[in-house]
Amino acid sequence: MVRILGIDPGLRFTGWGVITAQGNRLSHVADGVIATDSALSVPERLRHLHDALLELARNFAPDEAAVEETYVNRNGAATLKLGYARGVGLLVPMLLDIPVAEYGAKTVKRAVVGTGAATKEQVSMMVRRILPTALLRRADAADALAVAICHAHHRASAIHIANATRMA
């Protein structure tokens, strides 16, 4: 059994979700959102995000982590700030020697819904179906669990391929 921390980074709201995967069976452990105060400076918000993610990682002791890649939009300043938050999301697990995988939004949607063009509502609905005990107070938490589910699927496929290669 492996415990996976999924992170949907954002400077205002960072979604997080923890699942366990045992073979094809996925179970919800916890989910939520880390909110930062927009009245604070960017460095202060990043520190808050760092401290909260570090506490989550220490409390839930994930074996692996998965972070969604940054979506580049027309607003360069917003994209840059999202990149800062993503950097914190990548760094915190590495500080605890937790391996980190990265997935693009379309890859996550394809793994959870079956199409890379899925809407946020479709992703949330499928996450609820896959993990019925998930709280999902905000879409950010659903997105973070979707990243964890995506990682669990990719991880299982890699293990299956490795086992098939050894047997051949």
C-alpha cells in the first residue's frame, strides 16, 4: 500500500488531498485547502504555504507526492505567482525525501474522467465517485485528489509494465 499526497498549487488557494493505493483500490484519507491572505506580501504567503504543506506532509506521512503543472495564461504576473506556489509544492516533499511526480492538467483530466477536455465539474464528480468519502469543500481540493488519483494510475501502470518486462 502506498500513501500519495496530491497538490493543486495556487498562491491564493492550494488544494491538497491524501489517498492510499493498494493495487487498483484507492481510498480517501483526507483533503482540504490551504488559503493565504492576499493582504500579505508574496514572500509571507509562500512561507505560510510552505509551513502548512510541511505540517501536512509530516502529519500524513505520504510515500509519494504528485503536483499539477502550471497552466500558463495571458496574465504573466499571475502565471509567475502560480509558479512560485508550485515551486513550494515541489520543494516541501523533497525536503522530506518524498519522491515527487508532476502531471499536466490534461493528463490529470484524462486519468480521472477519460478526456483531457473535461470540465472542473466533471473532474469533481468523478473524484466523488472514485472517493465517496472525500469532503471536497472547494474545487481546489477535488483537483488535488484528481492529481493523486492520476499518480496512482500512472504508478500502477508503470509497476505492471515493469513486472511484465521481468517475466518476458
